[in-house]
Amino acid sequence: MNQNPYLPELATLVEVIEETPNIKTFRVVLDDEEKMRNFTFRPGQVGQLSVFGVGESTFVINSSPTRMDYLQFSVMRVGEVTTRLHQLQAGDKVGVRAPLGNGFPVEDMRGKNIVFIGGGIGMAPLRTLFLYMLDNRADFGDITLLYGARTPVDMTYKAELPEWLGRSDVRTVLTVDAEYPGWEHRVGLIPNVLLDLAPSPENAVAVTCGPPIMIKFTLQALKKLGFEDDQIITTLEKRMKCGVGLCGRCNIGTKYVCVDGPVFTYAQLKALPSEL
Amino acid sequence: MSASDSRELRIVGFLCNWCSYGGADTAGVARFAQPTDLRIIRVPCSGRIDPLFIVRALVNGADGVLVSGCHPRDCHYAEGNFYARRRLETLKRFLDATGIDPARFEYTWVSASEGQRWQHVVTEFTRRIHALGPAPLLRHVSDGAWFDAAAPAAAGPACPCHG
Amino acid sequence: MRIGVFICHCGSNIAGTVDVRAVAQAAKGFADVVYASDTMYACSEPGQEGIIQAVREHNLDGVVVASCTPRMHEPTFRRTVERAGLNRYCFEMANIREHVSWIGKDTERNTIKATELVRMAVEKLRRNRPLTPKRFDVTKRVLVVGGGVAGIQAALDCAEGGQEVVLVEREQSIGGKMAKLDKTFPTIDCSSCVLGPKMVDVAQHPKITLHTMAEVESVSGYVGNFQVTIRKKARFVDWEKCTGCGLCMEKCPSRKAPDPFNEYLCTAPTINIPFPQAIPKKAAINPETCIMKQKGKCGLCAKICPVKCIDFDQQDELVTVDVGAIVVATGYDLFDWHKYPQYGQGRYPDVITSLQYERLLSASGPTGGHIKRPSDGKEPKTVVFIQCVGSRDRSVDRPYCSGFCCMYTAKQAILTKDHIPDSQSYVFYMDIRSPGKAYDEFTRRAMEEYGAQYVRGRVAMIYPKGDQLIVRGADTLAGTQVEVAADLVVLAVGVEAARGAAVLGEKLRVVPDQYGFFVESHPKLRPVETNTAGVFLAGACQGPKDIPASVAQGSAAAAKVLALLVKDQLESDPQVSRVTPARCVGCGKCVQTCPFGAIKLVEDRFGNPKAEVVETVCQGCGICTVTCPQGAIQLEHFTDNQILAEVQALCPPRIRVNYAS
Amino acid sequence: MDRFLAASQLTALADDLAQTGPVLAPIAEGGSVVFRWYRPGMRIELSRMASTSPKAATFPQTEPLLAVRREGEAKTPTVEATLPPRSRTVVLGCRPCGARGKEIFGPVFLGGVHDPYFARRREDALFMAVVCTRPETTCFCTSVGGGPADTVGVDVLLIPVEGGFVARSVTAAGEKVLAHALFAEAGARSAEADAVIAKANAAMPPQDDFRTAPEKLLARFDDKDFWERQSAKCISCGACTYMCPTCYCFNITDDDLGLESRRIRTWDNCMSYLFTLEGSGHNPRPTKAHRLKNRVSHKFSYYPTIHSGTIACCGCGRCIKHCPVGVDIRAIVRAAQEYGG
Amino acid sequence: MVEALKTAIAERLADLEMVIGWEMGFDALHATPLFIREEGDLHRLTLGPLAVHNLATYLPGLKGKKVGVVVKGCDSRSVIQLANEGLIKREDITVFGLCCDGVISHRKLREALPADLGFVEQATWHSDRLQAVVAGHAVEVRLQDILADKCISCRYPNALAADVLVGAARTPAPQPVPCQDAFDALPQAEKLAFWEATMARCIRCYACRNACPLCVCRDHCIATTRDPLWLGQENSPAENFMFQMIHVLHLAGRCTECGECERSCPVDIPLLLLRRSMNRVTEELFDYQAGTTPGQTPPLLTFQVEEARINERGW
């Protein structure tokens, strides 16, 4: 990259979707039409969204490279930038620096059975890969999506769930932590539901993302099911500023999450110092 | 008065909502003419005024800062101006050490009914600030980012003891 | 954010000296402003509709109105933006009328100033966030403190309005000062005949719980949810059983108990019912003078009591009640006239207060309604009334007018003539203040029909001569010295805040003014509210008042209480402090300085102390925000960032965006 | 090429160079010696090492990155990179360790990613370093690959000799500067200069052998007790990182000026709690033990591991000398190396 | 004195997680904090004019632990103040107090030596005289000539509220600090110019803040937060100065004048000029010296309805 790595592309919010009380999804189109046309990225890569005058924050591009009408980011309101992002409306301008990071090892996953396990906002990085696989369905084996949230209210991508549930070429399972009026799907914690589904580790890759506590127990469940460390893929979240491996925040030992990640296999993570 | 003749200076007012802001309203209702330099920031109580707001304004180039609250014992929140009095007096007496003229900062008490007093306070304070003239401004630009050969040498007059 | 800015002409009030179009035009250039216009009267119906329409048309999520003071129309416009579908806190006002157009004539400067005030408002608004009030349940019960006529009226009105009432009175009976009066002006009707039935109503009303000989011990909580502890003082009589037969009073051997009801003109039996119409009509023992309590023997009352209700071991009792609102009606006390050297400072028994005189006039008083002077029981023929004793006198720090002394002095002069037709009254006065319905006519009658001699002037001294008192003063109208040889001197002693008002005020967080009267929320528009939500004022505790005014205020306070308690839930103002627990180090400085006890330290799940704001108690002063060095507690709607944004809007930092170009 | 600069001409040289571009020099000020942008009248002080490092020449504490303007009624933003203006920048009178320090930036800022701000400043900077004739108690440049007359990153070496300096060009750019009229023939002084260098090298204390540091530090990664003891006296300030010629961690923040805003890069400090604090409240380096571990390990383990053994430390000793509580990075690395044999 | 202290510490060490003292540091002119965890560490303990650090700074970070701390008179005030503000629990702390003869100012020492401190080859104390070899030159310096300014004006040489007091009590003999007097005498405009020039060399490393025993926000200091956003990150004189204003105002009525801010500053900014000025104000106004009386409320956390020393200004 020989251009200014700090310089964001101007982009326009084309749609803002309120997913949950504290998560919004932003659909973004680069103002430079040619750049938008030529924009390529790998599922799992991230982007930095700028609110000018406020700052930048990192989010995974959760749209699929196979559907390039817009780039999609889902944002949970936690800090200054995310709060200001939440105040934006369609038509407002933001800055985008993308793609950054490594993305999922899609090539290595071809021909394999894929198990997605997503919790809460952790569904965002899975969505991009999930859609990518749906659009290249023939390249992959069985696809299972287990998606859980605390309550139905906290579930993102509600508009798409019926379609996913309705597809015969994927198995979509939804769960919430506790009974909820009107909820017709599973009730139970993700790791428990996962054990219940018991996907086979044979020729399979598990892709998981979610809050730390969920990851911890999901890993245990996957081990119990016979998944090896290199069959488990996750994506990390770290405080980032530059996004290009300079500013010194997001390293775990010698690895910079913004450049060498955010996607790691569990085997790779185990080889790193324990500083998550 | 001279204030209205010369260039306007930057005077920031912090007024409590219940007394002094009301007092300024009362002065307005009574059409008590005042110099136009002052800009008022409304806060619920003089106890909400962090002395650092005043410092921030002065560092940013305010020529004067005027704080006004309810008279002692008349605070809407019972105690806010008692805390304010200690904080503000401490700041005022300290300012000299910073090199910022303490006369550029004043605090007082004006009740909601004291429109005339408010007019007097504003007029006098504005007169005082005009007598002092524009405040010297600290540099807001760091050397490191860009070297500007035209900028004055950073080493100004030194403290006699510290070289 | 998408901000709309509306610059109000206010007819020519603003537009006369501010170029409102220029301000609107400039506002279009401000950050996040997508719409700006000027409007003739922003607060008018079309003005408000215009705002709503613009919000919808331009998809605004924040509104700035530049018009008059926010103290006037902020609530109006908040409702407007709410009607437009926005949160009411996504709104700011710039005061360009009271603070700009009305105080300066220079249009150019006013326009610049107005523009800057608008920019300031925009910069603050950019940092506003939607706030939603919390809802909480209301306790449907009201506490009335003080059983004088104002408190009685408030209690009855509240009870009639369907609310439960707890009435607390310090003395043994309700009735207050009015119960001591003989007649009332200007009708000369019998005071106890007017008040008595109301007192009985209180006693009999099923919704009213009455605690006399009781005081408010402590108050916690907040509007809708106060917890009040009441101390019921030991009366050594079981009032459940006492029938008020009065047998004990007759037999009690210790009859030298002070008699406050009769203004200490006489003494009372140690076990006593203060007056025949007392409510409750129950006896109580004064332990100071009780032989049994002092010496351990006697017990005569216990022996003769037909219902065996005497209990020498009775202790103070603490009762706790939950109430949603509190009416303070603690009335007044008399100024201590002994501070004046010229009236003898108590050396002359025949110098008495007007309230003592009322007791002498009263048929239920110590003299059975015959005017007999204290020294020798003689009927006075010459009575001198001195007005403004402790009123309108800076030298004793009582610069205010007590209001009703002129009237009762006139009444007492009339009654004196009625009682003793050959008597002559003299009234020393400063001015006669009688601005009430049929009041001035009344004072004229005292002079003209009853022959009271009004002397305009101050009394310089009183000294005894024989069995008379020589009252020497000035007649400022005649420009001469006057001397009157009086048989009795009655001082129209001014009123002051009731004893204990200051202590009660602290408990209730109601601020007294410099003379101890409680301060109302607004002298004109909120005369019975206080600045503590849910606490109301009635009667003379707020300032000197006569009976009709006190009754009116009692009713007014009751109306406020009823309007409050008719709601099942209340909303708390969301402009309160909020803690960011991650930034709180638990040092407790905020807890220490909060005047309302609205912050407490709680432990987080790791056992670290963290400040927590009780939103319903927090009044939104922001003292805590300044106290917290790490900015972990922020007053919503007046956060550091919001105020700093205003500062920066006025004094922008002189940093440069691009040095290279 | 060798030339001679009389000690008395140093100020004249600075004055002259400052006419055509910024000059960063160690200035005596308020009892301190700090690198400042030289302006006539300032006193250059070479007798002791400046407390701050010369890294501001290539990596100023504040570097504006972007300017954003919103213009017109639509307020559409335009974003512009605010690269520093091009102008030759002379660092006059730093030590060889200070010149070497910025070389640590290269593989990072001009490696996988190209940082145009650093690149431009690096290209425009010319380092005239003074040879150290005597080591301070905190000096350990020879243990990390440098030396008192090290020429890495140096354009002109100023070798103190009787009456002034022998100015020895190391690079072509350096040679160009030596053409300046204030420089005289070096003549026999060149030999004197060689002797000074030899003596300076000999004066250095025995070297530490930090070659095993990368693996030994990593081996200590999970030893909480070790790092807690090592960091016990650390007060988590940023004196060490801000003084350090090689520390390059930075922060990026926006300044909102209403219609305009800017994005600036400022030095940041890995010893600060906020440095890695995540939006969720989670902090991967929550204690000073975690943070000191990262700082030491970055310099002596991670960086050398990534960048073919180069230690990200120039041995200037500022972090030791100016640490308010005397934390000694040498001692920590040694302790890690010695630990467990 | 040091032996008596060692004995006292040894006696109590079993009940304490650690005792914080000093040991010699990286050279003969620098001591450094020592964390004594076992008796074996005790032999490293040192005292004397090089023991400059205020070890009370570590106490808030060790909250909840039983800790011993060695304090000079000035440092002991920090312990009291921290306890008064509830930032430490006094009962958790064992205070080993010293009767202090004063500590050196490294800056004054540097000025007194023929070459920079870093060139020291050896140094030994002979009571109040330092004999040193620096850059090949042998020199002798008297402590009284290089005494830290805070020691010149010291009113509390003997540790206050100590659990163990070591050494012979000294009679305080506070003298005016010449550099403060010189600063005070400057015309106002020159003061501002002085700060502008001085703040230009500030690098915002926050050593002054982190070394300050009373700066307990540390990880949450508003200097580096965005909400609230008090300070821009550009290191201009104005922003650097603003940071010092935050520091000094947050310490108003709390500063114990231990001088750690000034001592820690790597670029020698004379921060005590500000601290002393503020302390003078709070003493004038509230008759208050922070950290001298256990149980006292800091003056800005309380008030009096009638302030004896604040005159309402007439208009």
C-alpha cells in the first residue's frame, strides 16, 4: 500500500437499520464510484469508520464480498465514536478505511462442513462469511448456523433470519438464554445447544465469535465434540487506532491483531502469549 | 462608557439558572442597557461551575470571565453557592501565580430580582476588562508539528531563579 | 445530528434590534445545522407548528430556538419538539431577547451577539443526548406539619379530596394561635366558634390521623416517597383510654404548671387539658411540675381516674409513616419584645402582649373574659396600644411589616370599649396598614365609633407612676411630645418564624429566608411550593399572614397536594447526575458534598466501592460533578462536555487545522 | 570527508542553518537540556545528553494527519492529508544513540505499510551527531548494537577535538552540509579525531549480552510474580516512553472545531491504562505489570523477533536516568535472562 | 538510624505483605524504592539525603493490603491526607516515620558538580557532606547547598502520625524559598511569559501526575479522556499549561507539598511554584495545611455559611 494509510475514503450512509436497542447496522457506499466498483475484500476483514471531529473505530465488514451494493457494519453503542455513529442518519457522511486485517482463510475452508456459532453482536463477523458461503454454496459442505442472543430483542439481523431459517441448504438454529413470550425457537445457552446439535468434527471447521464468556464455554463444547484446535476459527477484538500495525496497541506478543488478525485459529491463538 | 466605543472583547459569563440568570432576565425585561461583550452560559447552580471551566475559557483567550450565583444562603440547592464561593475564591487568589490577571475573573451574587444590580455588575466588569485590554494569549500551536521560523523564540523571559 | 434553528422575531421585541434574518443565515453555516429560518412568534401556535413541520420535512433530530429566556418558554418548546417526535432534551434555547435585544440598541453588535449565542446553543445541542424520565410509584398519603388554622384547612381539604392525612402538632391541642383569640377582625365574630367545628372535623375525619404533642424527628426520601419519623412525646396518659372528663384536673394537687395556652398569664394544673374545646380533648401531665414524676409519690390522678389511663412510665414513642407529600404549616411565634429597653423589659406586669390581651378578653381565659390587669386585677380605664413592636424596625433586625397587627389592635381597641364602656384607648402607630376587604372601614370604626385615640409616633419610654404607667412618646403629626398615664399597656408584638422552624427546614430541605420564614418556589407564581419537590407551604411559616390568607394558603397547598397525589406514578427529572462506574474510584467526595443525600456508595461485583445516584432524590445541582476529579459523575444535560462545548464555541482554541497550506 | 568546526562557530552554524530550514538542537533551558527547534538566541548545550530525545525531528509529538472541512449548505466534508511541508531538517548535536533511535522506526513505518508523514520527515532529516567521549552511568549503547561513535542513522559525526569538532561525513547528504563555509580544513585533526573515537569506545563499560533476551522474556510471559516485582516501583507514567528515541506508539485523536475538524497523531504511552482499554471495558493489559512487560518485551523480544534480531532500544539510558523512581530496563532484562538459570 | 529502622521493620514484617523503603539505585547518586517482602531484603534498605521519593504514592495502588511504608515528615502528610480522603485505610498501613534531615535536589546537585550527574564515578556521604568523583574530578558538596527546596521551607521534618518513629526529632526551621520569592516578585505578564516558555518544553509524560501521591485518578485522569474532553492532545504550551491547571486545581486544599511533581519532571519544570502558590491560598483562606491533622476534611469539600476569611467584594 503506497498511499496514505490514514486517509479515509469519504462515504455515504445509505441505510441505517436499528437492530437492537444498542446495535445499529450501517450500510455505506464509497462516494468515489470507481473505488466502490473496484472495492474488494475478504470475509472477516475489518474497516475503520470515521465520524469526523470525533474519531475512528474498527468494525468488521459484515456484508459479503459477493454482494457489493454497499459495505455493511454493525455497531454496538459503547463509547464516543459509536454513540456519535448512532446519531447519524441515512445521507450522512462518514470516512471509511478498509479493508484492513487478514480475513477468514476461505480457501482452506472449501469442501469442508462449516459450523457457525455466533453470540450477540458476534454474529456480525460470521454474517459476512455465512453470506459469502451461501453465494458460493457449491464450494462448501454442510453449513450449520447456531446463533444465540440473550433475548429475542438482542438478536441482530432479524429481517434476514426468516430467510436463513427457510433455506434448505443450511441448517439455522436460533436460541435465546431464557424463555421469552412469543419465542418459537430454542431456549438455552449456546454451548449447551451446540452440544445438543452435536455437529460432527469430521472434515469440519467451526467458526465462532461472541462475548468472552460464551467463547470460553463454546471452546470447551467444541473440544468435547472432538474439534481440534486448528478446526476452530475465531475473530478477536482489540482497541485499535492506526489499523495498520504501527500504533502499538493491539499486539499479542509479536502479532498485531489489526494486521495479522483479527481472524485466528484456536491453534494459532494458543501459540501466542496469553494476553487477550 | 468606553466599552461601547471600542472593539468588543470576549467576556464569558457563567450564571446559575435560578438567581443570576433570572436577574439578567429581569434586567432585560426592565430594558436596563448593558454593554454587549458578555456571553452568558447558563448552568443550574454556581456549584456546577468547575473553576476549570473558567481556566479553560481564559486559556482559550477569553478576556474576562464573570461568574454569578445566588446570594449565600439563597441557593436553590441550599449549598451550591457555599461550595462555589470556596472554589471561586481559591481560583481568584491563585490566578496571580499563573500570570493571568486575577482582575480578568470575577464572581458575584445577583438574585433574580436584582436586575439593576446585574446591569451594574455587567457594566462595571465590562469597563474593567476594557481597561485591561485584550488578554495575552498562550500559544495553542506546538513546535513539533510544524516549524514556523517566523514564530517567536519559545524561550521567553525566564524566572530569575530557574534560568 | 441534523439540527434546525429557529430565530424568533418576537414581533419587534427581538427583530427591532437584531437582524434575525442575518442570524438565521449565519446559523445555516454552523456545524450540523441543516435548516434555519426566522419566525414571527416562535411560541405562537403557528410558530410551534412551523417547528414541527420543519422537524418532519428536514428529518431534524435537534432543535434550537433563539427567542426569549428559557426560564419562560423552555417547557413550551420542549413540548413542541416532543410533539414533533423528538426527545424533549434534544432542544436548546438561545436567549436573544432578555440578554440581547432588550439590553442593547446597536443592531450590528446585537446581531453578532445573537449569532454567537445561537452557535453556542448549537454546539451544546450537538452533545445533548435523549433523556427519559424514570417513573416511580407515589405514596398516597400526606403529612401536614402544624395544626393551626392553615394546617387544619390543608388537612381537611386533602382528606376531603380522598387522601389520607397525617397531622402532626407540637402542642397538646390543635388550633394554633387562632384558638387563643377571642374575636376576629373585621367581623368581630367569635374565633373559637369559627375554628371549633373545623377542629372537630379534624378529629372525626376518618382519613385524618392526628398526632399532637408530636414533632417530626426525621425525613428521608423524595417527592412521592417520603419516610417520616414522628416523635410522640410522653404525655403520661393513655389517650386511647382518656375520655377527657377532667376529673384529674380538678383533683391534681400541683397547680403551678405553666400555662402556655393562656400565654403564661396564669398557671395550670399539672395534669391538664389546655382549653375546653381542645382537640384531642385529652389530659396530659407536665412532668416538670408533677409530684409523682419529681418526688415519686402522689399519684392522685391515677387513683381517681375512672378509666385508669394514667401511665407514669410512658416514654416518647417514634412512629414512622410513608407519605407522598408534605405540607408545612408551622405558623409563627411572637417577637421577643424584651429586647426593647423602652418597654420595661418585663419589669412592669401591666405591659403585656396583644396575645395575652386576647386571653384576657376571652371568656375561656384566666379572667373569664373580664379585663383585669395582671398586677392587681383592676379593670383598666386607660389602655395604651403600641404597634410595630418588632415590626418594621431595622434596629432589631425585623425590617418587615407583620401585616395584621394594625387590624387586631383596632379590634382590641373596639373590644376594650365593648368590655369597659368608660375606658379610653390610645394607639401609637407608624402607619395604618389595612388593605383588606372591609379592613380600612374597620380601623375607621375603631377611631370614629369607638373613640380610640390614634397617635402617630413611637413610644420612647414607659415608666411607672403610682399604680399607673406613664407612656411617653412623640406625636409626629402634631409635632409634640405626648404622655399618657395608662392602666394597661398592650404591645402589638410582631411575628417571626416559629421556634424550631430552622431545624425542621433542614430536615425537609426547605430553605428559610434571612428571618427564618420558609422560602417559596416563586414569589408570585409558585407561592405554596418549595424548591424541594413534594413539600408545600401554608400559612404564616412562609411569612406573616392573617387568618383568611392562611386558610386560603392551606387550601392552595391542599390543591397542590391533591394534584400531585392524584397520579399513581411520578416522573423524575432526568437532568440528574449519572455515574460512569468504570471511571469511579469510590473516593466518596460526591457523597460527602451532595446536599440532598442523593449519592450512596455501593459495591460493584468485585467489591470495589462505586458511587450511585438515587435519581429520584437528585435535584440536579451538579455540585458532585465539580467535586469528582476524574469526571466520573456527570450532571445530565449539563455535562462537562456540554459546558466545555459552549466555552469552546465562545472561545475557540487557536489550533490550526492545516499548517502546511 | 573530514572538516573542522571551531567550537566558537557552532552557534553561527546553527544560526545559518536555521535560515534555510528547521534545526533541532539540545538547548539549555531552565536548568534542563532539551531538544528544541533552534532559534537565534538559544544556547546549544553539548556537555551533557539532552533529557528529551531528538525523535521529534522524524516523529514529532504532535503530527497533524488530516484536515476535514465541511463547506456549503450541504456541508459535505472534504478530507485532506496534512503532510508536513518539505524542508531539510537538521538535528544538530544529538548523540549517536539518538540518531540510531529513529532507525528502529524504519522497518515498521516504511515496511509493510508506508507512513508518508514519517517517510517525508525521515527523508528530509539530517543528523549531525556528537561522539560521546565518556559514558554516563546509564549508558548501554554498546549492549544494543550501538556505540559512542556509532554512525547508524548519522549523516555527520561531530568528533570533539581540541578547539572544536572534526565533522566527519557519513552520508552524501552529510557531505553536502560540510561544504558550508563555516567548516574549515580538518587536516591533522582527523587523526586526533580517530584517537578520540578509539578512546571513547574503550571507555565504555562491559557489554550486556542480550541475545537470549527474546526467548527468555517470552518464557517469563506468564510469570505474574516476576512482572509484579519488576514493576512494583513503576508509577505508570510516560517519562520513559516519551524520552525514548525508539518508542513509536501513538494515539490518533480528532479535534472538533465545528465546521472544521482535524485528526492528529500524538505520542502515546504503552504504560498508560487507557492505551489498551477497550470499548467494552475489557483491558488486556490492566495492570502496570502487564504494561511494563509489554514495553520491555516489545523492545527486547517482540521487535527483535520480527525484525531479524534488532533490539528496539538504542541504549541511551534516558528511561533509567529520568525515571522518577529509577526503574532500570537493563536490570529487568538481565533478571529475565538470569531467571531459572 | 537505618539499623533502628531495620529492627523495627523486622519486628513487624511478618504481619505485613511488604514494607516500602529505599535502596541504592543505578548509581551512587540515586536511591530507588525498595519493596521489602522478606527479611532477606532488609540489608538493601538505605536512608539519607538520596531517599528522595515519597513512597506514600504507592499506597492507593495497594489498597486492601497490609503494607508498611517508610516516610519522611513531608511524606507522612500524604499518608494522613490519603487516609482523610478515604483513599487508603489508615489501619491497613504501618507507618515507619523518620525524623528527616532533608534530602537533596538532584538538580541543585547537578549544578554543584563539575559535570553531569551521569558521570559520577563514586560518591559517599560523610554526615552532611557528599564526597564524589565526577568525570574524573573529586568534589565535595555540602547537603545544605543542595537541599531540596521543600526541605528549606519544611515545617514538618518529623513524620506525623507515625506508628514507629525513628531518629531524633528535629526542630523545624522553615526558611523562605528563594526561587519562590523571586518568582512571586515577577510582574504578572512575565509570569505568563515564563509559563508559556516553560510549558513549551513539557512533553506531557504525566510523570508529575503519576508521582503525585494525591493524584489518585491516575488511570481515569481527565487529561486523556474523551468524555469528558478537557484537554486536546496537541502538546502546545496552552494545552500543557491547561493540564497543569487541572493538576493544581484538583490538588487545591489537598497538596501536601512533597515536591514529587517537580522532582519527577524529566525536563525540570518548576511545578512547585504553582503548588506553593496554591497552598498559600488555601492556607490563607481556610487555615488549612493538607495532611497535618488526621480526620480533617479538605476545605473544598466543605464550607461555612459565614466564611471568616472570604470577604464579599462590593460592586
